[in-house]
Amino acid sequence: MKEKKKDDTQNTSGITRRELFKGAVTVGIAASAGTLALNLSKTDADAAEKKMLPTKWDETLDTVVVGSGFAGLAAAAEASKGGAKVVILEKMPVYGGNSVINGGEYNSWDDALHLRQKLNLGDDSVDLHTKDTIKGGDFYGDPELVKIFTEGATPALNWMMEEGGAKLRNILNRTGGHTAYRTHTCVEGVGRGYTEALRKIALGRGATLRLNTEVTWIWRADTSGPVLGIEVKEGGKKKNIRIRRALILASGGFSRDIKMRQDFNPSIVPEFNCTNHMGATGEMIRFAQAIGADALQLCFIQLYPFAEPVKGTLDAPAVYPFRGPGYGIVYVNKNGRRFVNELERRDVVSRAEIATGMKPTYSIFHEKMIPKMGTKEEVEKGMARGRFMQANSLAELAGKIGVPADALVDTIQKHNQYLRDKKDPEFNKPITDVMMVMDEGPYYGIAQWPAVHHTMGGLRINTQAQVIDIWGSVIPRLYAAGEVTGGIHGSNRLGGNAAPDAVVFGRVAGTNAAKEKI
Ligand SMILES: Cc1cc2nc3c(=O)[nH]c(=O)nc-3n(C[C@H](O)[C@H](O)[C@H](O)COP(=O)(O)OP(=O)(O)OC[C@H]3O[C@@H](n4cnc5c(N)ncnc54)[C@H](O)[C@@H]3O)c2cc1C
């Protein structure tokens, strides 16, 4: 991507009339004053036209990262290492966004412990991970960007383990849409296992974190100049922060932004539950668009097929149906019958669930699968909360979850035979040697239903994690990483791919941001 030489003016007095005129004309705004900010906001056109660059800054910072999830923390860590003085701004009262509540699943073809080889789970490679990811997103993902995260996934995982103290469970899963066992789980079984590691590295390298600080605007004077600063709301007050080196957007997706969801994909109706934290709203995408950033594929919004059916929570039990397919878990509808190939992608499974016309559906597994998917302790906690049902026989389990007993018994017996025959005539699931026949109790069942989960679209970036404008040029000093970006996962993100994407591109953004001259 060609980068033009930019004026790096820190305040409005340095903006020439010619530049202002150019910016105003190009974006179609009135160049009525020397302090006009570049601003394409359309929600409040009057206010938008009057949006003026600050005449004085309340504070000056070197590098600002917006968002404290995987992408933000990784970016802060690497930018700090490169010599930048980094402040992470987080609008919520707690750090971590979706990352800290995530299911702890991280896809990588290898790891420092070489779990796949140790557990004898077949072959994998960066190439295979790349191919699965591109195919799993219906070839809408940019292969160059995909390759960056699939290649970077293993080094980033090892980095979190070696420098941050992250620890992995001694399991590896093959999950929907993947052709290999590459889904790693941290010991905590929740994303905190990685965010704590990243936080430790980032803060240890000198980055600081400010909670309850919401970014409410990005300042840029014209269509060719750099980002100049941001407006934030802190303690109920607005203030303007000048940014000398770089602004990194790591503000996550917009699954909680019902209007934005509706604007781009009306099929994701407001009635759907949502798995995300409440701060997963898309304002930073809109602010970036208002200063010329391009966004793509915003209509691609993912449903998680295994959320808790009443509220849509993605708690520890809700991850078992995701981890289970590689070991022989079976999904059944309310008639006790299979309705899909369990190794299918999330979009396919979600659609198949909805097509049953009967809420909810269930995952069925047995005792021997538990150590392959999680821990006995997690299952017991889930049972105490009524999330998992347990029974000594399949017929008893059927009674507990409310499906016909003869049908459930028949379904599992047939599935057992498919595993023995290594052929699934019903749904053509690829059978592997480690899938388990369910012939001995206790048996378990868990109810599941789709909920809005991930937004695949977002800001357009290049391989350096620089944000690209609507004309195809780099917006100087503006970077983005993680779920706020688009064009990587295509139409459907494979489970476990968001964490490596966010960490790897966070690292890329931070490393490059630190190289910006001030
Ligand atoms: C429940 C759940 C489970 C998941 N499990 C997995 C999994 O196991 N494996 C996997 O790969 N993926 C999983 N995902 C997806 C994955 O966790 C996310 O895609 C990933 O965490 C996004 O990281 P991020 O750093 O881009 O954004 P986030 O972690 O969401 O962080 C963005 C942060 O930016 C803040 N922010 C937003 N706007 C502003 C603003 N204007 N000013 C200041 N701060 C702002 C937000 O409050 C938030 O804290 C899961 C998602 C959910 C919701």
C-alpha cells in the first residue's frame, strides 16, 4: 500500500488553507473555518458540520490503544517494547472486553508443549490452518491477512506462555470447520488465562491502563493528514487528547449494537440473545469511518450455536458442545434425532438448529469424554446450576431433558455403529480414531441454542495493521487489530480463530505503531 508523506501537525494552527480546502472538498464538507475537523458523521448532520478541531489539547500522549482485550493488550505490549509510551483506554469499569470472558479456545497448529504430537492427534500445519480458515469463511477472507495470523498463532501462544505465564490444559480439540486437532484451551477454561498473561507483559513493559474512559471521537483535519488525537469522556467530562505517535483501535466487535446489526444484516433480528459483554458496540468503527476509514463485510454476523437457550450466556458449560465434536459428541433435536454433522461450521449448525423449528437442541456425551473436553469439576459445577443433566442410562437422560427415550437410545446406538464403521451415512461426518462410542454411563445432556456472537466485518487494514481509507490509502498513524477489523474471517469465523487473530494482529499493530516517528 502506497503511503503519502503526511503533515503531522499537532494542532489546528499548523493546518494550511490548501490542506483544509482539499480535505473539505474531497469529503464534501463545508470549509468554512480554519478549525474544521474531518467529519462524515451522518447521524447528527448539524452537529457533524459544526465539529471543530480542538483549539487546545487537555493532554498529550505518545501512543493510545483503544480497548483492553486480546488485541489491545498485545498491541500495548509490543508498542511499549518498541519504545512507545502507551496508554490503554477502556470505557468499561473492568478490563478485557469479550476476551476476558471468552471460552479460552485458541487455534494454533503447534505449541511449545507439542500437544498434538504428544497426544497422537495426527497432522497439522500453518498451511492447513490457513486453508480451513479461508474455506470456513466461504473465501471472503483476505488470504494474506489470514496467513499472518495462522503463521503468528504459535509464536504468539508460546510468547503468552513464556513471558506471560499462560498455561494450557493437556487437551486438544478438533472443532467445527477444522480438519485438524488444533484448538488449545488454557487451564482456566476462560479467556482470562490469556488476558492476564498479556496484561502482565504489557504493564510490565510500561504500558498503563485507564478504565472508565470512553473514546467519543477521533480528530483528523483532512483526508490526507494523520490522526491528530481523540476526544474522551472520563468521569462524566469530555476532554481532548493529542496523540503524538499513533492511535491503535482494538475496540472489538458490535454484537451488542442492535441498530448497527440491523443496518447491515436485518436477518439478525433483535430478538436473538447475545453472548457478548455489554460494551461490544460499534462506535469506534463509525468514528473511524467519519474520518475516512474504509469498512468491509459488516453484514457477516455469527451466531454461536451452543449458547444457554434462555439468556444466551456463553458460560463454561456452553463451551463443551463446541469442544466435543472431535471426540464424538452428538447433537439432537427435541425429537431425540441428529439434525446436522457435528463437525460442521457454526453458521451451518446454527441454521440447522433453527430449521428444526423446536427450541432448544441438546448435546449428548458420556463420562469418558469429559477429560477430553474439560474437567470433572467444571461439569459438576454446571450440574449444580442445572446446566448439565446427568443420568445413568440414555433412557433416563432422555426423560430428564425431555426428549423421547426410544428415539435417543436409537440415535446413539446408530451413531456408535457409524463410529465403528468409520462412516456416517446420515450426515457424512468425517470419523476419526479418537471419537468415542457411547456405550457406558453416566451420560450427560446440555441444552443449546444460537445467540449473536461475533461480527466478522469491520475496518479495512493492510498487512501492517494500518487502517486503510475509502480511496485505498493508509490513514497515517492509525492502526487497528482484533474484532474491530474486517476481511479476515470472511462470512463465518471458525471457532477458536478470533483469539489468535486478535493477539497476532495486536502484536503487528503495536510493533509498527512504535516505529512511527515523532
Ligand atoms: C463469550 C465469548 C466467548 C468466546 N470464546 C472464544 C474462544 O474461546 N476462542 C476464540 O478464538 N474466540 C472466542 N470469542 C471471540 C473472541 O473472544 C473475541 O473476538 C475477541 O476477544 C475480541 O478481542 P478484541 O481485543 O478485538 O476485543 P475485546 O476483547 O472485545 O476488547 C475490546 C475492548 O474495547 C473496549 N471499547 C470499545 N469501544 C470503546 C470506546 N469507544 N472507548 C474505550 N473502550 C472501548 C470494549 O469495552 C472492550 O473492552 C468469544 C467471544 C465471546 C463473547
